[in-house]
Amino acid sequence: MSVHISAAPGEIAKTVLMPGDPLRAKYIAENFLENARQVNTVRNIFYYTGTYKGKQITVGASGMGCPSIGIYSFELFTEYEVDCIIRVGTCGAYTEKLKLFDLINVNLACSESTYAENAWGYKKDRMKYRGPAYDVINETAKELSINLICGPVHSSDVFYRAESSKPAIVKKHKCLAAEMEAFALFANARYTKKSAATLLTVSDIIPTHEKISSEEREKALLPMMQLALASSAKL
Ligand code: HPA
């Protein structure tokens, strides 16, 4: 039992799949895991533990933004002996070269966030994926013939902004898309010497305002979930 997660020791698997939205965690648990059991409801941040192809997997939410994923991923890594967290989220593409439903395996999370410096003294504006999950995801995508793009993203602290031009950090690191959590997840994995990866489905194209409709969202997330689960089974 930690401050923000009420699961008992042993109720969380070594590998955790982490969407932002608690109801997406519930959907994944109910549709993809066997014998899933709810192990956390504190603040309605739902966690479920079940099995996938015989392997124990936990799926649970991060909430939105670096502060929120910073809390959950740290408690999972340090108080539940979690080895690997795979974030499964959505992102907004900065470029029309990306299309709706494209899938990104994040190799670098770039951010103006002070999270990594304030938490761990890392004076960096970018954090890399950690451990074997990133490579396992790439191999698994090939095996499943899932088209996967590897590249840098912007872990933004803001969703709404006055300026419509690309933020400086996006130009500096040639970020493909915006999301809000990978930077803190990778920083925590580095500090705790654990493993972390981030898979993102493009849910909107920022320059054209195209969006996946709410009816399409569940279907849109299928290839990402299949890839994350198949990869988790090998970790
Ligand atoms: N910005 C930040 N996070 C996001 C976006 C976005 O445009 N789309 C999905 N997650």
C-alpha cells in the first residue's frame, strides 16, 4: 500500500500497461486480460491485475501530465517492485506527414517541464526510453506486421496555448507529436533503474485540426493494445 495506490504488496504485476484514462484501463482489463481483478480505486485511478497468455499483467491509469504520471510510476517502481511500465496513450501530430491512427514508439521525450530537474537533478530537456521494452516492442511490431514509427515526441505541460506556432523545443528536437507524460515516466525509470517505454496512437493532427472521433477511439487503440500486450508477454 502506497500513498496513492491502495493495492496490497503482490497485487501488482512486474509489468504495467499505463493509459492516461482510468476508464481505458478498465476497458483494456475487461477486453484483453483474463481473470482481471480491480486492485486500486483511490481517486478513481483504476488498476486491474490479470493475465495475458498466462503472464501476469497490471493495467492502470497515469492521469494527465508529468506530475500525475510522476506520482504513479514512482510508487509502482519503488513500492510494488514493478520492473517495466509501458505507457499506452494518444498524441497530437505536429506534422501532416503523420496520419490519424499512426503508431509511435517514443525514442526520446523532449520537454520544457522542470520535473526531471526538480525531482532528480537531471538538467536535461529530453529523456530516453529505458531498458529492453523499446526494442521488444519494435521486434514484436515486425512479427505482427504492425506499422510502427520510432521518433521523438514533445511531452508538453500545456494542452492549450496562446501561440499557434510550434514551440521552440519541438523545432530543436524535431518532435513528431505532442503528448504530456513520457518525459516524467522516462526520468523516473532512469532514477529508479527500471524500464519504461511509450507507445502512442495519433489521435489528432495539430495543423489541420483533424481528430479521431469518439466512436472511433476504441477501435483506434486496438493495434496499440495488441502490440503492448504481445510485447509485455515477452518481458
Ligand atoms: N497535445 C498534448 N497531448 C495530446 C494531444 C495534443 O495535441 N493530443 C493527444 N494528446
